[in-house]
Amino acid sequence: MSPQEFKERFKDSDLQFTDKPEKWVGKITRTDTGMVKSITICGKEFKGTDARKLLDLRSSTFTCEYKNDEFVFTVNGYGHGVGMSQYGAEAMAVKGNDYKQILAYYYPGTYLSVYSQN
């Protein structure tokens, strides 16, 4: 991504861009699973999920490097990382897994129960 495109992505964020793009991206903190928890851009901290949306990345598990006069993002995975994969769940269903097996796979350690308002 060119520096101009990068700036355009953050145009509504009230950032002060310097003339040195290599300094625009600062500290990146990560979750235990490697997702970007927060990223500092031009001194302002953004949630990883917000940066993902602004940068139009497919996942919040990414790295950012400035080289050869452009920003290079390496992205791992798809989605927001907080739920089950619709594609993976569908593939499991096609293979014959029922909803209980699918939910157990994506949410280990949980259990299903019947809720009653009585």
C-alpha cells in the first residue's frame, strides 16, 4: 500500500502525518493468539479490529512493515477471530457433523443447555 493510500484510509481519524512514512506505525500489541490488540498510528492508538477495517485487511492477525516506499501487510487467516468460521462449520456439516459437534469443536469447554422462562 502506498503512503498516499495509507493516509487516505485514515483520513477521518484526525492524524498528523509526518513526511517520514516509516515512522507512522508505532507500537503493536497482540493477543495470546497473535491477533493485533492495538496499533499506534501517528501517535494515536487504534484497536486491532478497527485498524483491520480501516486498512481493509481480511484478519486482525497481521504484520506491517514499511519497505521500498510502501507499506507491506502480511495477513494470516480470515475474519474477526471471535467466533466460528461459517465455511468451516459448513464443511463439518457436509461431512455429517451435527450442530452439537460443530459447536463443541469451535467452543471447546462449553456445554449446551435448554433455556426455559418458566
